[in-house]
Amino acid sequence: MPLTRRALLSAAAAGSAATLLTDLSPALAASPAGDVVGKISVGYQGWFSCPGDGAPIGGWWHWSRDRFQPPSPSNTTIVSWPDLRDFTQTYPTAYPPLGNGSPAALFSSYDQQTVDTHFAWMRTYGIDTAALQRFNPVGDEGPTRDAMARKVRAAAEATGRKFYIMYDVTGWTNMQSELKTDWTTKMSAHTASPAYARQNGKPVVCVWGFGFDDDGRPFTPAACLDVVNWLKAQGLYVIGGVPTYWREGKNDSRTGFLDVYHAFHMLSPWMVGRTGTLDGLDWFLANVNTGDQADCNAHGIDYQPCVLPGDLSSGHRRHGDFYWRSIYNMVRLGAQGLYVSMFDEFNEGNQIAKTAETAASVPAGSGIRALDEDGTFCSSDYYLRITTDGGRMLKGQLALTAVRPTTPTLTTPPQPTGDLAAGKAVNASSTNGSFAAANAVDGSAATYWESGGAFPQWFEVDLGAAYAVTRVVLRLPAGWERRTQTIAVPGGAATTYTFDPASGNAVTITLSGAAVRNLRLTFSGNSGWPAAQISQLQVYADSTPPPATDVARGRATTASASVQNYASGHAVDGDAGTYWESANNAFPQWIQVDLGAATTVSRVVLKLPPSWGARTQTVALSDGSTTLSAAAPRVFDPASGNTVSITCPPTQARSVRATFTGNTGWPAGQLSALEVYSS
């Protein structure tokens, strides 16, 4: 069977990792900014299908090894699990329930709502362009891929994103003639869309796979060069998805293809699977990417290297450090554009699309790693947010920085909108048979939780954070007969509520708006059945975010000085192991965080790495001019987490500065965290 991208083996990067280059001059672009030069592009597979979604391919395409059987731990092609909270249509699988008890379901790329959601994410997170993968259209996947092109076009037009066709020639025996026919008779029509990507005034197309040294792409240099020149003759800007070692013609690249590579307008060498370490990324920068950029410059070719979030299933991600180093190295090199590998590649585990956060949202016992696999909680959109900052750094909107400005959790938690209970972890006093507690938060009014045993019974949902809950909606299946249930909610007495099919068997309960994380309902009666029953529990809040938000997290920082790589940004990166250290033997020293806008400051928390020995630092707090807390000895003790909390009168401040005039543990100012709170 021909090798696909996921089957390509890592090329060995011999020798130890090189030290980061310190004098990388920005390259001069062969082309001006367009829809790929100066932009963040993502590889978009769009290849997942499920029975009942209407896709011509039929079955569990790309979810299962045997597409005619539902995916399960023994019949799967994926190593990561998507976060499904933004999808309206999902499909049940044969996986065990999720860790929170909810059914294990997956999405179909063939549903327009899925594509629309993906492209809405691209818009939200500043992703400019999507490269729609197109495989052998003459095979049985062809009609499905034709339809996906139409769906992607519609989504791109609706969201203001750009897209282009990226042919993958793997296993395409008659590629030389059939690709030309496919472009002429089908794909070229999409260039009429205002959303179709253009570069240098020309529609963009990519061909991935020329020159790879494997049986899946046996094409001769002459055949490949013919295709490239034919596409160029159609007035297209042509990108080559080429081997990692294209320039040297070794390892994953055949010899004799250099003329083919130099015929492209842009080169995008493949990097997935080549390394999983920070040292490895630095080695490729020094030994591969730098030479690639120089060769492209010399031949007037734009360079669009791959940047990698890392294989989640192999533990490469390091809660964002791997992805940021990949982006930083290529922006620092002066690359003309970046190609993110990939957007939705749950098969290889290198997706940036929203992904399961914890074991509660992956199938129980499956061994699938969630984003917190290294012990650091990461929001499901974390890698999309890193992409936002990577794009800003590429475009010069964010200063070049080796320290990722994006933290694993949001600086300001998202405003609570929609049903806060959907898909969350639940518990109950008891369950009757298969009527599990998770049925009440699975989004279906047809499934339900039913208690066992005698009253009273209780049901509880963990909302994941404290929210100002103002409204709870309870439902029973629409066809059930009228009944009353006696229920007590937080802060309220037991009350009898009527579930009437004439009003949809729904009851709305108003709450005070007090902050609630674990919402428990206690049932003491049911006139229709001797048990507590809920088919849906929906929880809504006002616009107040969870309390005690660190408003300094991820903000811009400055300092009087820093030594080595102990930069000021470490104090706001959310990582207790990284820290800022000032110049030695040169007190006073200071570190300052810009909060982005005038903010009420009532409390500042200073931290050192938890494992450090006890020390006392003399620290004053100000907003740069007004004193918030006068200079005083602050004791950092590992017995109390090496944490110092300083309260001050509520003050409107745009910035907070900590000034150090002494340290009993080291002759410098030191902080692993500078946290600022309004309450």
C-alpha cells in the first residue's frame, strides 16, 4: 500500500542540537505580501465522514480502519479526540463513554455546519488561508472531495478567509494527465470565488509529494516538471510541498529533482514526524532551514516552512513550548509565510483545532491523551490562540520573542454564553439501570437520567468554573405525561415544579446570580414515577466572568534588566518553573507588567519556583508613579508555596511595577510569577 503522510518515518537528525543561531538576517521576500506570502496558512484535511451524513464515500471515512464498522479502540485511525462543544450534529461511536460519562461521539466534515465552525474558528483566531487537501479525485473518494471543495468555498466566503487547492499525489498512478484534467474541468472553477487565494495576482495551487523517496510517489523528474510548468502556464502561482531534504537530495528526497523544486514559485518542505524536541527544532533551523532559505533567496523563490504544534499522542507539545519554538525559529529566520501542519489532523495528533482538554472529555480507558497530558491544563482552543500570536509575530504586529506570550488558559475567561452544563462532568446519588447521569447533559431531550432507591435523591453538575448562575432549565422527554417533581436548588427551599407536555415538559428556575461551580439539585418527590428524572439540565449565567482572574497573565512586560534567558515574560507565562532574574549586584531592579488598560488593582501575588529554598526579598509595588505598597521584606518560603500575597487599597492602574532593593538568597530580583487581581 503506498505510503501516506502519516506513514512517513522521521529522518534522523544526527548529532547534538545546535545552539540557536544569534545572527539570522531577515530574508528579502521574492514576492510582496498576498494570500500566502506574509500569511498564516493551515493544512485542512476535511476528510472525516460518518454514516448518515450523506457523503458519497459512505461509512466512517478516516475515523475507522474498517469504515463500515464504528470507530472503537480496536478499530480506529485517530490518536487525538476533538472538542465537540461547538458542533450541532455529532455521531455516536463504539468507544466507551467519555470520562465524564457522556457518550463518545465524533463529527463529520461533510456536515456544512462542521466546515462553517472550523472556518469561524479560523476567523476568530486570525488564520488567513486554508490549503484544502485534494487526493486522487479519480478514486472512490473523488465525489466526496468534490463536494468538500464546494463546502469549503462557501465557508471561506462567509467568514472572509482564503482557501486554495492542495493536490496530494500519493498513490495517484496517472497523476500527470489526470491532475491537469481535474484542474481544468473541476477545480479551476473555484478561482472565480473572491475567497480563492491569490498571490502576485495569480490563483494559488499546491502540489504535495514530488520527489519523495518512497513507493507512493514514483514519478520521474520529467513528469513532475511537466506538471509544474503546465500549472504555471495556466496563470497559477504554484507551491511545492516537498521533502525535508529537498535541497540536498538525501534522506526523504530523491536525487535529480532540484530543477523541479526550483521551478515552483514557493517551496514548503514537510516537517511532520521529523523531530519532537526543542533541540531538534533548533538543529533543523541551523542545519536545514537556514540553507533552505538562502537557496530560495538565491533563486527568487518564496519560502513557506512547516510549523508544528507537535504530536500530542507522543507527548511532544510541552503545553505550547514546542509550537512556539517552531514558529519563533521560522519567523526569526525570515520565512515568507508559515504553513501550519495541520488544522484538523486528529489521525497524526498534530491538529490545532479545538481538542479535548482533560480525561473527562476523552473515551474512558482509551489511552488517548488530552491537552493536559503533561500536567498543565490547556483550554481546548489553546493551539488556535498560539497561532493567533504566531501570525501577529510573522506580520510584525508582535515583537519577535522566544517566550510564548500565549498562556495555556485564557487571561480573561470567556464570557459565559449558552448552556454551561452541556457535556460537563456530572454525578448523582444513584442511577436506575442504563439511565445514566450523563444523559442529562448530552444535548438530547430523548435520553434521560433516572435515580434509583428512595427519596431524597440528588443530581450535581460541575460547571468547570464558578459562574453567576441566574437560570436553570429542566426538561423531560416531550412525549411523557404531565407530572410534578419537588426540587431544591442552591440557596432555595424545596419547591414543586410542574412538567407539562403542553409546554414542552420544560421548567425554568430562576436563581440569585450567586457564584456556583458545582450545582446540585435535590429531589424529594415525583408524582409520575417513584424516582428523580431529568432528560436535560441546562444552566445559564449572566455576563460576569469567574472571580479572581489574574489580569497580568500573558500581558506585555518590561524590566530594568535581565540575565541570560531569564526574561521578564517568564513572570506572566503561567509556568511556575520559569522565572525572571535581574542583573546581579545592581539593586534597585524592577519588573513591570502592562495590564492593557486601566484596571482596578487590589491584590498582587508574587511567586518563586516552589522547589527553591527560603529567602526574603525587599519589594515595593507601584503603578510606575503612585505607590501601591511601600518597600517591605517579603518572605518566600517553600512551606507556603514560595508565594507572597500583597493587598492594597483598590487603585485604578494601567501597569504594576515591583521594585526590588534586596534579596537574601541571591544578589538580584527574582520572580516566577507576578499576578495581579482586582479582588
